[in-house]
Amino acid sequence: MPGLVSIVSILQVATFCLFMMMSPEGRARYLEFLVLDAGLVLKGQVWRLITYIFVPTVGSILWVIVGAMFQSWLGRGLEQAWRPFRVTLYFIGGMLAMAIGSMIFGYTATGLFLFQSLLMAFAVIYPNEEILLFFILPIKIKWIAWLNVAMTVLFVMGDPSSFWMVVFSYLNFFITFGPGFVKDRAQMAKVGNRRARYEEASKPDAAFFHQCVVCGKTEVDDRALEFRVNDSGDEVCSICRKR
């Protein structure tokens, strides 16, 4: 049985096929009927809490199909790592976060960034998994994820009003991976501090050029000391010479 992500991907393709059979005016009205709009949800149009994830994010049937296949692949990979229940919980949690953010900040949204949170989760679990970019160039999924982050940042910079929509779209990712990331960074800092203290303690004594034959002090012990060579060829510091 296909997982939730695969089912949603199939419904995205079906929605796009419906779009293709409509006039531009009908397509625009149908799109408006599906998107997440908190104001209309509060007026009773509760289906929008679900239907916005079925809206295709590209305008070509080829790329809709490719995108659906890619999303399904991400979903299957996450299911292998987490099991289907946890993937479903992750996805529904993201949908809930999107709805709450829309209620608070009033943005209108599709599921684009919610699906990108699947990519980010996959990249954390399988960072070195390779795909063929444009069916030609092999590239590791972690670099795709970093490219996605860069494009998202540029998108928000170009449209600051989308900031909260993006934040709530990725909230499931932050909640899932944020505590572990903070814990790992704190552990790395502790290891680094211990290593620094060990290396400092392991350093040999500082080199010196002069050492008093009487008291054993060097210029490292007291930079104010002056050393003289006595008749026997030994060095004596300025303090011991006065004694």
C-alpha cells in the first residue's frame, strides 16, 4: 500500500490533469478553491486545511510527473528510516503547523515549502544519496538540500511577507531535528574544549636561552632577570649575583 506522501503526489498529478481540461478562468477559480486561506477557513471552508497540498507547484505536466515521482521517492526513503506511521505524523504535523501559521499571520499558501521539508528531512538521514540532476548530472542529495535552502532564503528576501509562511512550513523539520542538532553542537564544543585543554597540558615547557646555575631560574620565569657568565663559564642571574 502506498504511503501518504505517494498518495498526495498522485493526487497532485490528478489535480493538474483537471487544470489542463479547464479554461484559464476556470483554472484560476479552482485554484482559489483549493489554497489555504485562514479567513475562508474560519468562514466554514474547512476543506482548505487539506486541499492546498494537492495544488501542483509547477506548470508543466512533465515536471509535475517528475516532481510527483521525486516526492514519492523521498517518502519511501523516509518510511524505510522512520516507518510509515512516523512519516505520516511528520507530514500531518507540518500541515497542522501551516494551518496554525495561516490562522495567526493570515497568509495564503500551497504545499510547496511543506514538501521541501520532506527533502530536508531526507537529506539529514541520507546526506550522501545520489540523484541524477536533470537526468544527467549525479549529485548528492545534501547539495540539493543546500541549494533548496539558498533558494528559499532568496525567495524570502525578495518577498519578506512570506517569512512566516516559510517558517511554519519548516516547523516540523525544526521540531524533529532541532534538538538533536543543538545537542550534537554542544557535544562537539565539549569535545573541542577537552581536546584544547589536553593539548595545552601536553605542550613541552617553553624554550629558554639562559638559566641561573644557582637558583635554576630562566628568562621565561622572570623576564626582568639579567644573566652574566662567571669565570667558570656558568650563567648567574642578577638576583643571585647580589647575594
